[in-house]
Amino acid sequence: MGKKRVLTIGVSAQESEDIKQKAAAAKSSGAAKNLKKMVVKGQAYIQSTYNNTIVTLADDNGRVLAWSSAGSIGFKGTKKSTPYAASLIVKNVVEKVKKLGLKEVNVFVKGIGSGRDSAIRSLAQQGLIINAIKDVTPVPHNGCRQPKPRRI
């Protein structure tokens, strides 16, 4: 497979270097355009279970901007589900998103872990404006179908 080479017929060495530099400049300017995207409003998803807490920040269309979990920060075992770990997770995620200019979030909380309240509080402490908080924890409404009664 290797590196692709473009043959330039009738072009001097100096002109071919200029072409390579222009191509490199075009690639770098494309990367700079992606960094300039400013996101003012977004969504914060907090999944808090008995074993872990995961925080994801996304824009209004649902595209993920940054995420973090207790395990990715370095917590192990039962410490992953603590409120202290949840506050550090939020701090880590907000630092990743600061350069994008995120100011306002709608919070969606899922799960019944101990880190859900402290995660919401630390979102507010980090300077984000919380517009709405919605609990999207799945709740069984009638459970599974019961087995038939036993016939004797």
C-alpha cells in the first residue's frame, strides 16, 4: 500500500516544494476551522449507577463534545460511585469543553446512584447555567408477564 506519490511532469523541484507547502497549509487551515465552532447551548447526560458515574456533554443536536467517567479519572472499586468522584468527573468534563464556549445546559439524569445530586451541583459550581433538569430513569410500569398458574 505505502505512500502515494504524485508525478509532476515538467515541474521543477522548487515548484513541487511550493505545491507541497500549499497542500500542508490547506490541511492545517481545515483543522483550525473545526476548532472555531462555538457551542453556547448543550445537553448534559449524567448516568449514575451503583458502580460508576458517567457524565457526557453534547450540543443541542446530540453530538458528543466530551465525556468522562470515574474509571477514566483513576478511581477503582467502590470509590467510583461516590459523590466526590462525581464532582471530579464534572470538573474534568467542563475543562475539556471550556474552549468551545459552552454556557447553558439541559441536564438529563439517569440512574439511582449516589453521585447524581453532587454531579448536578458541581455543574452549577463550574459556571454552567442549568436551564432544566429531567430524570430519565427507566421505570417498569407493570413488569414482566407472570407465568401461567400451575395445573395439577
